[in-house]
Amino acid sequence: MTPPPQEHRGRAGGEDWAVAALRWFSTTVPVVLVALVVAPLVIEGGTVVPWRPVMTELGTMIVVATQMIEGQVVFGTATTANFAWTPFGAILLVPLALSGPLLWQLGSIVATVSALVHLLRRLLGLDGRALLLAGVAVVIMVEPVRTTLGVGQISLLVVLLVVVDLMAPMSPKAPPRRRLLPTGVLTGIAAGIALTPAWVLLALLLAGHRRVALTGLATAASCLLVGWIVMPGQSEGLLEFAGPDPVGALWASNQSLAGALARWHVAPILAGVLALVVAAAGAWAASRWWRDQPVLALGVVLLASLMPLNPAWTWQFVGVVVLGAGLLRGWDRLPKGLAVTAATLAVWTAVALPQLVASGSAVPGPWESALAAVGPLLGVAVIAVAGVAAPPRPALTRPVAARVVEKTPN
């Protein structure tokens, strides 16, 4: 009797999942081990043996989760002054109140490293030993990623949502997969969590991807509505946080343009308006490059979205990973002026010299203020050069890139 033909096992088949699990273990777990050593060294007071990192941001998130369960006010209080998420984002943190900090400290490192490795694989097509070495190098050498691990933030997961939503895998080995959600939904969820990805939606809208942008905006609005329904009365505190922090704004490690202007004694309202204009210009410049260099465009708008924040700490600049990937992918096809300027910004952001040499004073001296201004000014320069050197708009009413992005696999 002839045996029945075996069905081809796709991505959901056992064999494929086994291969995926083995790949994750071989390329991610070694990077996690390195991150476990690096994380306790970021904040003073942490120790590797015994393993006791000082994850200040994770501690704030645990406090937020506990206050929510107890029905307390979350936003606008002294204990949560540095909480950078929306009420919807706060809802997602409820499980943090159900266990001790050690579990979540380990979980944040595993999640952040997994997100980093996936970004490198998706954006650069790396795999195997090259992916492992790249992951280790980024964890050790890129300060925003290193600090993200050290303080217990998961900002790389928010960036991952946007990248998975909008960027197709570079690797030719990546199998085609049917989208579970329309393009724009994951970016909208990211904007509903942290607000800044909304600038990516503006760039998409300006680039002609109206359906994707409107889908994302509708999703973000829905997330914010859920947050308002579950946590009524908390929005006022969020708006207070969104305003300038008169203390944190002056720190040299605050790398936003609004922070730099505050250190130059520019009136807060004027500084905020100027920073918003620059962020909008960044979204416009990114839209001009979206067709030819989408990864670079995404990196530009991710960094531009931080310009109006006050403060914007270095761990929030993890979008430099996307910018760096865009430069590596398109270096030969970029105008030299843009390539050099963007590479300078990427290196400066990765090194984070103002953070490394900061005196720790809430009121930095003249040399610290000058050094801390280099990053924001480089950001403005990249936006300006990207806008001037942008390729001409295509004559098509609906660019080909718009059709591509809507069919991009997860």
C-alpha cells in the first residue's frame, strides 16, 4: 500500500519551529549572557556578583503597576515623574505587580536582546555567527542600547513593533508570511504606548501611504481611548508630564533639542515650538526618502521624534540602531553629504559622550552644555541635509512603495 503523501510543513510546522528555536538559542542566548554582565555596570551601585542591577526605569514601571492595582493616581506624582508611557502603556504593565523584581529584571534583558537580534536580522539580513557578533558588539558599544538594558526599559520593543510593521526582512531566506494585521496597526499600537511613533505615521502620510498612516492613527486613537476608559482622570497628569521638566531639562544627558535650548536659556514655549518644527521637518525629510531608502528614513524620523521631548534620556535613542542599519544598507547610493552627516550623528549617539563625561550636576557648566548640544545640532543637520538632498517625488499618483509597504510581511 502506497503511503499517503506528506503535507509540506510551513512556518507553523513542528520542524520549522524547532529550527527557529535552535536559531534563537544559538544567536540570542549568548548575547543575553553578555547583557547580564553589562546591565549591572550601567547604574552606579549595581553588582555582577551577586547579580544585582539597579534598574531605575523598571522600578518606576513596577511602582506604576502597583499603583494601578491599588487604584492610586499614576501620572503626575513624584514617584512616577519619569514614567514615559501613556495610560494604555501603563495598562500593559499590570503583570509587573504580580511578581518580584528579579523575574522582570531577567525578563526585560531577554526581551530587549531578543528585540535587538530580530532587528539586526530583519534590517541587515544577518544570521549565524555574524548576527551573534553584531548583537554582542551593539550591546557593548552602543550606549543607548547598553543603558536601556541597565535601567530596565523596553524601548527597543516599541521600535521593533514599528520595524516589523513597516520593513520587509532583508534576508532572502525569510519565508513569505501572511499578515495577521493590516499594515499600520503595530505602528499605531506603538504610538498608543509611547506617543513618539506617531511621527512615523506623519512621515508615512506625507510619503503618500495614506491608508497605512490612517490605519495607524486610528489604532493609536483606539489605544488612547482604551487607556482613558480604564484610567479616567489620568490624562491631566500625562499632559503635565508631557510639558517641560524644569529640572531634568538642564541635565547634560538630556539630548533633545528642547533640552539644548533650555540650557541656552531659551523661553520654554519658544523652545518647545522650535523643537516641534524640527520634528515635523524630520518627518517631512523622512517622507522624501521613504521610497528609495525606507530604513534610513525610518531611522531619521525615529530620532527626530525625540527632539521635542524634555527631557529625552539616552536610552530613548535606540532608534540609532535603525539609522545605522539604513546607512549600512544604502551607503553607496546615498549622497555623500547625507551619508557622512548621518554617520556622524549615528556614531555620536552610539558613543553618547555627554552621558559618559557628565559631572552629574543638574546645572551643567558651559563646557558640558556645549558638549551636550552637539547631538541635537547634528540631528538638525541631518534633517536639513536629508531634506535638501532628497530625491524628486515620483510622478505616480500612488507610488509603488505604497503598494509594497501594504504587502510587507510581518
